[in-house]
Amino acid sequence: MTRPRIHPVVWSPPAAPARARQPYSSPPMPAPALLPVVGAGPEDVAAHPDGSLYTGVEDGRILRVRPDGGPAEVVAETGGRPLGVEVTADGALLVCDAYRGLLQVDPGTGQVRPRAVEGIFLCNNAAIAADGTVYVSDSTRRFTLAHWRADLMEHSGTGRLLRLTPGGDLEVLLDGLHFANGVALAADESFVAVAETGAYRITRLWLTGPRAGERDTLVDNLPGFPDNLSTGSGGRIWVAIGSPRNRLLDWAHARTPWVRKAVWALPEALQPGPVRTAWAMAVDGDGRVVADLQGGGDRYHFVTGVREHAGTLYLGSLVEGAVAAVPLG
């Protein structure tokens, strides 16, 4: 696969916190149970009122996954690469497809119809408000999903947070995001949060109250690369952490652009890459860490999706062949 050229932007990342160098949480994440999907890369997972879990895999299939570990069932095919999955008020699935845009899937009939195709370059993750408004991340306008590493290496900040109104209007709420990824709403919908994977932070946009329209930072200087977000019990926001911070990448960001160009030209195996770990954190509405679960990654790794449901934390992965289930104490 031919790699695109990158045009690196110099950036001095904040010094990584000590937590970035610790391989486990205290106590460590319990060993997850694995729910096979007969496919690769169940990037996100959604819990449905029918008692099932839903996810999408790299070949475009949307799967119904049984929490008891029974066989997964194919319910639809998007023809692209599904990433984020959400459940609408009427039980349909809202699917962010990296190549086909924002789609709506009927899990009963398998019908797939577009919700927003034009105006989204790399549709990644979404959150649905009570009135049907959809907040969705457009990760980058520079690279396709196949070259997501290029966007992190370049750090040009072309990601966006978009809003799709119930009437079908698509508008830009935030621009200049560094690989816009997970999206989550506060429990009271006072703000929407979006993960910036390339900046190790979660940015917040206030939607109601005296600060409505104001942008600030919910969490800064995370110890790893944040991916999908979801809202859990008690209003906490779960954060999937794909990998700890990489010291070489942080070092290269602050140097002249040719350093990253040279690194980008190396074989992928020699470039900075994800470290095997299984990691999810949760923060409250003030950005304080209220849960931190990390395991060694020998059983499951590269966590990109996280969903709390009925006392269990369900994890998705960009590369694994299963959804992971972790009991919450």
C-alpha cells in the first residue's frame, strides 16, 4: 500500500504523566471474558434493549453478539468499515462508517440507509441526544482510515465535531481537532465531549447554560491515546485507551519536521506503534479520573471501544477477534 506524504507540524506535547509508564492499574483490570465475533476488529460495541450487543468488523459486517458467548449473527453489511455504533430511541443502529459516512441500520431487516454521507470524510464515533440530535466526529480531512497513523504523525489538526439535526442539517461545531475520535454527552446533555487522539486530551463544548457555545478542555495530558467515549452510570464518561503514550513519538513531535518524515519512511514495524495493553478509564463531569482499569494485554489489546451495561464493561478492539467483557465491582 502506497503511503501518503505527510507535512508534519511541530508541536511540544506536555510531559507524559507517570501513569503512562505503569503497565497495570492498581488493582489490575480483571481478566476479560471473550465473546467471539468470527471476524476481525470489533472497533466499538453498543448495548441494545433487546439484550444483545452490536458491533461492526473490518469487512463491513454488523454483528449481533450474545453476552452469554453464543454465536454472533450477521444482521447487515455496510459495504465499508463500520467504527462507532450507537442505538437510537426506536432501536435502530446508528453506524459511523469510515468510508460510507453516517448510516442507519435496521437490525431486524438488515436495511442500511444513509443519514449523512456528504460532508464527512472519516466518520468515527457518535452520540445521540434525547431529541434525536446526533453529534459525530470527523477524524481527519487528510487521510483515510488505512493511514490513521499518518494523521497522528503529521499533527495537522483537521478533525471536526459535527452536529446532525433531526431535520437533517449537518453543521460544524468544532474544527482544528487532532484526530477527532470518541464522542459522548454529559448525562444532563449540558455538554458534548470529543476525544482528540493526537493531542492526548478530551475537548468539551458546552451546549446549555451560561457557557453554551464555549469550548474548553475536560481532560488534558492523558497517559495514553484516547479512542471511543461513552456515557456510563452516574454520569461518568468512559474512555477507551488504545495504547500508552510513546516517548519516541512525543520526542519527534517537538523536532524539525524532517524527523517525522524520516520515521514515516521507515517500515511500519520500525515506527512508533501501539503497545499491547487493555485499558479503559472513566472521568466525571469535572474531568476527574473516577475509574482506571488496565491489564497487560496478553488476552486482549488495542481497546478502541468501551460500553458500560448492567454491571459489565464491554470492550471493542481495532484488531481483536472478539468483544471483551469485564465485570465491574
